[in-house]
Amino acid sequence: MGIYKLGHVEARVPDLELAAAYYTEVLGLVEVDRTEDRVYLKAWDEHDHHSLVLKYAPRYGMEYMGWKVESLDDLERFENAAEEWGCIVERVGDHELLATGPGIRFETPSGHNMMLYYLMDQVGNGLPKTNPPPRPLELVGIAPKHLDHLLLTCEDVPETSRFMSEALGFRLVEQIISGEGHQTSAFFERTHTTHDVAFIKGTNGGLHHYSFWLDNISDVMRAADILRLNGVEIEIGPTRHGISRGHTIYFFDPVGIRNEVFTGGYYVDPVQWEPITWTEDQIGKAIFYYEGKLLPSFQGQHS
Ligand SMILES: [Fe+2]
């Protein structure tokens, strides 16, 4: 019962055509649908109708994040839990949003718009259900398999952690603790991976990056080739995180949203898990294990 996966993200983009061209031709997502002001995309191995919505807006950023719940009953339970935390919760009707089942939405204490919803229309992954090959022939660009996680910023990481754990049932997997004992970063899961969403100290409501899953480090190296061949700005990588042990590249889409491709990590025991703690004096290795130091652009909003 409860939230079981990150379903989709709606991103605000000031140039819809430019962003759509990048996300389909370089990142290699599949365009599923479009309206006057939105383009709906999915990664090839996802069965849901979409995992990324590009919405035309003058300023780039994240409009909202959508999380799937296992049952209709979960919606009422989370509605009550969020209201107990002082959130104003709004109901969203079945298919009020394209291809999306009924849900609730509210602003989290971290200032992010969050939607929880039950079911999305299924479009399949392009492979037959009988005797399927391992991949479709027509993949383009990096072609990640699915949307993996979000990294968000907020002013009060400990309060956000309590909300995520107590109201929404997320499990704390790793954290960074300052010399004074304050939690400054927190990584949470619902899928028994190292993180489905993480928070670092920064502006309330901020998006640091969204991340797409690749199967292995060879795919990460190939992604770096494709990014460079297309003249995409790579911020860092291929490299490795200490937190999560994942292999990673950070880069920017053409409107300025940081993207990541990611692989690796480990299984998180859903019953018996003791969170891993990094001390702030080791933050360089925690974020970029090989470099052992933060980039200048990460000072003050690390990870
Ligand atoms: Fe990430």
C-alpha cells in the first residue's frame, strides 16, 4: 500500500520546440502526445503513457512531480496525512489530466507541487508480450529505460524529511549531517533502490535535476559520447557518487534544466534498513567520489 513509484514530472520550458527536439533526438525519449502548450514524453521501456511533460512557460523549472499509489484508498489516506501537516489538498478527477487517473495534489512543506494518483493509461514499451526481443530496433540517442529519481532543494531539510517519512511513508536511505549535527541532505526511496527523491539545502520549491536510468556503466560512457557529439554541455562526468555508489553524468537541456543519467546503486531492505550517514567534512566524496570535491556551482546547494 502507498506510493510505489515516481510516475512523471511536468517541467516548465520557455522553448517547447527546442526542448522537445532535445528530449526526443538527444536524450532519446519517445513523444507520445502533444497539445497546444504541452509535449508528453516517455522513456522507451516505460509502459505508462508519459513520464515527462514539457509545458510551455516563460521560466524553466519543475511544475509538479507525480507519484503513483497502489490503490484508490491511498488517496484518502494521504489526503488526511497531508492535511494534518497543514497542506491544502485538492482532488484531481479521473482523466482531468491527460491519460492520468484520479489523484490529489498539494504543496509540500518544501514548497514543491506534488500529485499522487492512481493509474495511468498504458501504452506499452513497444515490445510484444509474447517472445519479446530485449529492445526495440528504433531507439534514438541515449534512450534511457525509465525516469529514475529527482533531486530537489528546500530550506529546511529535517522538516522535509519528517514530512516525507511520516506523512508519505518514504524510507531514509542516506543522509549528510553537518558538524553541528544538522541534516543537510536526505535521500529517500519507495522502490528499494538508493533513492527515488532526495532533498538538499537550497531554495524552497527548487529542482536540482531529474535523472534517467541506464542499465550499466557502458551505457553511461556511450551517453557521454552522444552528449558531446550533439554539443550538449556536460557539467561533470562520467563519474561516480559516494552516496548511492551510482555512476553518473550531469548535463543541461537546452533551456537550462539539469539532467542526469544514472546507473548502479544497491538494494535497500524494506524491513530492516539502517540509514547511511556521511559527515559534512566528507561531502566532496559523498557527492563526487572520484573528484573528492564539489564543483563551484554546487557550493551551498550540494549534490
Ligand atoms: Fe541524481
